[in-house]
Amino acid sequence: MGKLFWKFFFGFWLCLILAAGATGAVLYLLREKPHSTDLAEGPRAQFLLETAQEIIEGKGPKALERVLVKGRSRTGQTMPIFAVSQDGKELLGRGIPDNINERIKNLGTEKSDEDGIIQVTAVDGSQWVLFIPKPPRVPQKRIHKDPEKALEPPLPPFPTLGVVVAMLASVLFAGGLAYNFSSPLRKLKRAFEQAGRGELGIRIAPDSPRKDEMGELLSGFDAMAEQIERHIKQHQTLLHDVSHELRSPLARLNMATGLARQSPANLEKSLSRIELEAERLDRLIGELLNLSRLETGINSGSFSTHNVIDLLNAVIDDAQFEAQNCNRRVVVNCALQKWLSRCDPEALQGAFENLLRNALRYTPEGSAVTVDCYPDNQQRLQIHIRDEGPGVPADAIDKLFTPFFKIGPLAGNGLGLAIVKKTVEVHKGTLEATNLQPHGLKISLSLPKLS
């Protein structure tokens, strides 16, 4: 057990002991005062005596007698209130214990200084004494050497069993609570140790049925570990793909250099090849740097307010000009004139350009790329770019925005759509691809409005 368990355990246990002690103290203070062994003097007895006093003083002894008789007929038991007149007779004719009778005779003298007996003057001027005797104790057979001590009431037994049961219950309760709190934290500690050793596949929430804040903490660790594991795998895959993509142009560069040395007559051709491969490497490295910048996040402090429609229209104008030279068209359905948003204009415009160029590359000659732009009910800008190409295989559409994913003979280096995806996410937007029927691909882009 760790330190936290014992802190919880002793904390809960101390609270239970203090609560039990406070409850016992309150009950002790409210108990009937043991000043007398023959009279009831607690709060309840005092209340009954004061009630009887008010009845005699206000309505007389007969009224009190009627109240006592009515209570006996209703419950079958006589109320324990005794009323003794000045000539020594009890109101209902009940016998008076000798020890109490002696105390009644001593009223008004120096010998009687105990509470529990009330002298009352009735409405008719008669004198009465009110008291409530304690119920007789069940005698216990004990042998005393001292005859005077034999007359004393026996002391109540010490509640040993009750104390033992209470202590055991408090220990079990405090231990259960402490374990309930410390157990998931120990699991979390072990999971962090495993994650620190590189075992990111560890999951602890499925083993815990908890649905409270502790369960949410365990689920949060699982989500964190899953996200870190996914990012590490993505970076490992990216490193592998980058190495592969760089190896091909470097191999062609070495081949062109070797041909130039072996055949000086083909020097110009070899130099052109070297220049082409160098441009490809430069473009690939530039896109990798751009993707890395998006992975780490664009500084939102560099964002400024721009009209997204103007950025989109500028890209559409360039795309329409290029489409005319390759027997294709760009159809625009956009009635909006203004949609303000905080963004990086170069990054967002580059994403629009990449999507439109891809659509023009895959749509057949004589067909059109359609751009739909409108606001939805959630006050977000929806931009749909549709081509009439062959589309993407169903099992590959989820990988379309993955770095270095390529499909078809017209594919580039596989970084363009990954950069678009990251750009849209940085701008708090969404991007998804959907195959159209009977053919074609639709890219759906959603951007928030300036709030």
C-alpha cells in the first residue's frame, strides 16, 4: 500500500472516530440526570411535569385526573405522573414508594435540595406535589460484603462488544474508501511507468468499471497514450516514406552524373536531367517543410481577418485560365460575396489551389469541375469541389489525406492533400472526400465564420 492509501485510511478513520465521539457526547449531555435513583429528571420527565402543573394551576386536579384516565383508557397504561395532595393521597389512588414519600415530607426543609419534585398550588387553593418515579430495576443477584452497597443500583456493563463492532466497522469502511480512491491512482502510476519505457499500447480504462471522475481520468490516460502512439507511428511512417522519396531522385542524380562523366558528348542532356531532379528534390523538401510547419501548428498570432470568398475566387480565376488550355471547364455556384474569417491567407489559398488543380488533373477532357459554395445552418462555410474523374477505390478513400499516399498514374509525391488537410485543421475546419455516382470525387471543405 502506498502513502496515499494510508493518508486516506487514517483520514477517514479519524473522521469516523470524531463523529462517533461527538454523537456520544451529545447523547451523554441529553441523558436523564442521574441525581436521583428514584425519580425521572430528564427533559421528557420535566416536560410532563410542567404540563401537569399547568393543568392543575389552570383547571384544577379533576382536569388532570380526567387527562390521566383518558390516557389510560386509550393506551391501556397510566401516564407515570404522580399527584399527591397535602393530606398524602395520590390523585388516582396509586401507592407511593416509601423513599419518595419520605422526600415529600421533607419538602421545604434543609434536608431536601434535590430536583424532580414540583410543589403546585391548584386553582382551588389546594396544595399538590408532582413527580415521576423511575421504573423499578430488575434486581440482579449479587453478593456484597457491604450491606449498604447492596442497596445501590448495579453499574451498567461496559459495552465492550459494541465498541469492538464499531471499531471493526470503522476500519473496514475507512479501508474500503481508501482503497477505492488509491487503487486507480496506483494503476495510473504503473501505466505511466510502462509508457515511460515505450510501451504505449497499455490501456487501463477497459479493466475498470468506474464511471466517475476517476474513471474519466483513466480514460483520459488511454486517449493520451493512443494519440501519442498514433503520432509516433505516423512519424515513423513519414520518416520511412521521406527516405524512400528522397532515394529515387538521388539515385537518378547519381546516374545522370555518372553518364556525364562517361559520355561527355551527352553532357547537356545529363545536366538537364540533373537540373530536373534537383528541382524535384527542392519541391519535395519545400513541401516537407510546409507539412512540418503545419504539424507543429501555425502561430495564431499571425492570423488576420480576410474575406475567404475573395481568396477562393482568385484561385478559381487561375484555374479557369488553365482549364481552357486543356479542354476543361470550372463551373462556380456561389452567391456569397463576403465571408470573413481569421486565417493565414497564403496557406488557405494554397489549399484551395491544390484541391482545384487535383480536380482538373483527374477530370476527363471535355468535362467540368464544379465548385459549390454556401453557408449551412451552423453558420459554417461549405465548399464542395466535384470532378468527373474515376474517383478513388472505397478501401483507399480514408487514406487519401495521408502523407505520401499515391494512387493512379497522375499522382504526385503524395504530400499535397496531406498539406491541405493540416491547413484546414489549423483553421478549425473539416475536410472529407466522397465518391460520386456513377463516377467522380467530391471534396467537402467546411470553415467557421469570424466570431
